[in-house]
Amino acid sequence: MSYYQQHHSQFLEGLQAFLRIPSVSTLSEHKGDVRRAAEFVRDELRAAGMTTAELIEGNGNPLVYAEWLGAPGKPTILFYGHYDVQPPDPLDEWKSPPFEPQIRGDDIFARGSADDKGQVYIQIKAVEGLLKATGRLPVNAKFLIEGEEETGGDHIEAYVKSKPSRLRADAAVVCDTEMVSAELPTICIGLRGIVYGELWVEGADHDLHSGVYGGAAPNPLQALAEIVCALKDREGHIRIPGFYDGVLPPGPKEREAWARLPFNEEEYTHKEMGARELVGEPGVPLFERLWARPTFEIHGIRGGFTGQGAKTVIPARAMAKISTRLVANQRPEKAAEQLKAAIQAACPKGVTAEFRLIHMGAPSLTNPGNRFIHAAADAMKQVFGRETVYVRSGGSIPIVGIFEEYLGIPSVMMGFGLPDDNLHAPNEKFHLPNFFRGIESIGRYLEVLGK
Ligand code: BES
Ligand code: MN
Ligand code: MN
């Protein structure tokens, strides 16, 4: 029996301890928990046998850095993941408390179980297994684990920019994506980018009686609704001038491969999403809408009276959280400018509108024809016993573009989540068989690369 097989229960206990730390990066009351999670990762990396394992302080939550460089002449792999998690609300929809991990069937339920603590833990345990069993690694390894991925924080970008030589590697391994299904090993080669911000609309300088002033007073909520409706039509097509100029359509081979993926639209719509029907650009196949087309979304609207009963008021201001997802080759800076201009153009009389940027990240598209991706596909095939498939994802992981830009390295996205893991939602879970196969896959990957 291998080290990995002998340590299933220790791995599971360690994962549970990690999941118990409520490291919600967007809520300031969890600052201390966020730091505890960073320390947990550092201590685990040290115990695994990495020669260096330290916290890196800076503007934002600590980064965790670790290295083992005892294989001169062999490639160097930079492992990336994040220890921060999304807020757990709505709390009353969880079947077990979000920070008290519970195993039900083959799944472990907790906030961060799939996104991304379970997957960070896979990386750590894979390296631990090799170091404990053989005293060394087949390649050189560095870890850079961050604590503000979910909030689009800048700490990691500033660090990568300032320390390219310390982080020098041949490829990054990012475990933060998902597989097509539990049995089908999957490598993600494309991610969408994002521009996220607030849209502020202001009318009069104080709230007004809606009977006395209605008919003359500008209404910021109405104006906000008009603006967002002007940005996307009823068929899901974005109406920001020039927005689609940079959009690179998928090639025929990739399109065909997507059409061959096992997929049940009924299940996806009614079970996984719990929706009535799918929407979006007519005539554009689903995977293309999700992976290769930009989006515009509203995440929340605040303004006016939403309490119990009725209050007849014309509010002075309104705000919406909005974002657009970008695809290769759109550029976030340009998209943000186009969005701002479109907001101004759509702003009705009597109000002002302002877009306040919160964060942005570039889309990424990796050419799968490099040896680091081939080796990953091979390692996953060996562990799962099936041919590895290549997909893209609609989500965003800004570091992939940053590694490309500042370190000049490709990212190998070996993810072990599943489509129904409820990321960012109540009852997030991680499929335990994939947790263990993930550890084996990363271990095997390093062996393949070291040959
Ligand atoms: N791990 C996700 C992104 C993801 C999910 C990739 C599923 C592939 C499959 C990541 O933690 C995430 O949620 N990112 C944010 C980005 C951000 C800048 C806030 C996102 O996509 O909303
Ligand atoms: Mn993630
Ligand atoms: Mn996430």
C-alpha cells in the first residue's frame, strides 16, 4: 500500500480542520480567521517537508510561499490555490453548518470544500506523500497560496510583479476548476476574465414624496433599470459598442470536441441549476455561451424602500453591483472603458451615473500543445483510467493571466471539483473519491514530469 492509501483518514481529518476555519475574505470580521487559515497552510507545507514555508505580508491578506528545490536540472512547478472562501449566506439553506464539515455519502459538505480548500489540500498532500515516502520530489516545487482570490485582491499580483525570479518556474499547476463528471479526468484550458464594480445613480439630493414630486422628480431606481437594460438586450446580447470586437471564436476542432462531451441538458437545467429553462444568445451553443462569449450580470441592487409595508418615496440614489465576464482576446482595461462610456450614453435625464471599479482580471486561453499539459493529461488518465478531456470554464482565476504576463509560464489547470458542487452557494460539497484521486493524480504528475 502506498503512503497515499495508508493516510486516507489523516488526510480527511486534516481537511476537516482546514474547513473549520471560516476564512471569508470579503468580511472584515473574519480577518483573524483568514490569517489562521494562512498559518494552517504554512504549517501543513512545513510538516509536509518543504524546505521553506512562510507567510508573506503585504497590502492585503497574507500569501503563503513554500519551496523545495532539491532536484537540479529538473523542471520547477509552481502550485497555486486559495485558502479564502466566499461568504456562506443564505445560512438557513445549509443542511449542516457551513464551517462544521459533514460527510454525507461520498461527499464532504462545507464552505470552501471544493473552492478551494479541498483542492489546495490535494496539492499539499500529494507533495507530502512523495517527500515522506522517498525523501525527495521528482521535480522542484514552489507553492504560492493566496487569501483574496474571492475578492479580486491585489496582493498576489503585486508580489508576482516584484519577485519574478523567486517565483521562476516552468509551469504553474492550478487546482481550482472542475471536471466534466466524477469519472472523467478534465483539464481546463480557458477561463473568462472579469470587470466588477458598482453602478451609482443619483437624482435629487434627498428623498422626495412620490405623490407631491412624482411627475417632475428624477427617479434613480428607474434610471438604473433603464441603464442596465440598455447594456444587454432581452436575448442576452451585450449592447456595449465595440464590446465583441476582441472576441475570439473557438475553432472548429474545439467546437466539435465540446459537442462530444457527455451532457444532459435536462439535468443541467432542472437538477443542477434548478431553473425552468435556459436563456442566452439564440443560435449560440450552450458551451460556447458559457466559455467563449462575454456576459453582463447584475449581482444586487440597493435603493429606496424595501421594508415591510408601503412607503411612497422617490429615493435620492440607487446602486447596483454589476460585472461583465470577458473571453479571449478581450482586454479588461478596454472593456471597462467601453462599459463606462455605454453607461454614460444610456444615462437618462435628471440623474448622474457613475461606474466605480472594484476589481478586474484578464481572460486566459492556454494552448494545450505543451509538455506540461500533456504530462498532466497522462497522469490523470493513469489514475482515473479514462482519456483526459479538455474544456474551458466560465469562471475567472485572475492569477492565470498574471503568471502568463509576469512569469511567462503556462498554467496547467487540473481541477477536481464537480459541476454540482454548489460553489459560492449553500451546501457546497467536495466529492471525496476525487479528493483521493486528486492527490494521486498530482503525485503521479510530478513523477511523470521527473522522468
Ligand atoms: N474557482 C473559482 C473559479 C472557477 C469556478 C473556475 C469553476 C472554474 C470552474 C474561483 O474561486 C472564483 O470563484 N473566481 C471568481 C473570480 C473573482 C475575481 C472574484 C469568479 O469567477 O467569480
Ligand atoms: Mn476558486
Ligand atoms: Mn470561488
